[in-house]
Amino acid sequence: MENIGWKAGGLLMTIDGMGTARNPSNGKERSVHNAFTVVSYDRAGGYRWEAYLSTGQSTVAHGHLESANTFVWEMEIPQMGTMRYTIKINGNKWDETGARSTNGKKWIPFFGMALTRQ
């Protein structure tokens, strides 16, 4: 679940995300993702993506609009390479994928999320 809102007169977008997974053996849900993000436009023409995780980790990444309905943000992680997330919005659907690369050429997918606006 992602709760998305606008702050400071529409200058900031906030994303409050909580993801759970169900254990197939016992049916119990557990938290697998808990994050809060602030997205702001920077004067260089891109977007600043500040993400904070419940684990205490945080990052500042940079993003750009690839098209009218596609947003891409990336960050460098030492010893892992570049992590790239692509968000595609189509009507009330939000699809996000993640891939990583050590050379910027070969991308290995590792994440997928499909959300529907409630």
C-alpha cells in the first residue's frame, strides 16, 4: 500500500509505503517494506528523491520524467552498482519495477510492484 500526497502547496510529493507478504505455510502476514519518501523538483531540471526506511537506512536519489506517464529514479549503492526504479502510471494503475547494473548496460530485475488507486 502506498499513500501518496502533496505538501507545501504542491511543491513536494510524499509517498508513505507499507508492503506485506503472506507466509504460504501459515497464512500470516509480515511487513517486508516500510518507507517514507519526499520527492521535490530541483532547479537543474530533475527530481530529488529522499527515501527513509524503517531499518534506519536512507538515501537521496535523482529522477527524471521519461515520458508523460513514466518516472525513473536511480541511486548508486557501493559494491552493488546502480539501482534503477521505473514507475509507469496508466489511469489508476501504478506499476513499478527495479533493476540493478554494475556496468550500466546489463540490467538484472529484482523488484516488481503493481498498485491500483483506491
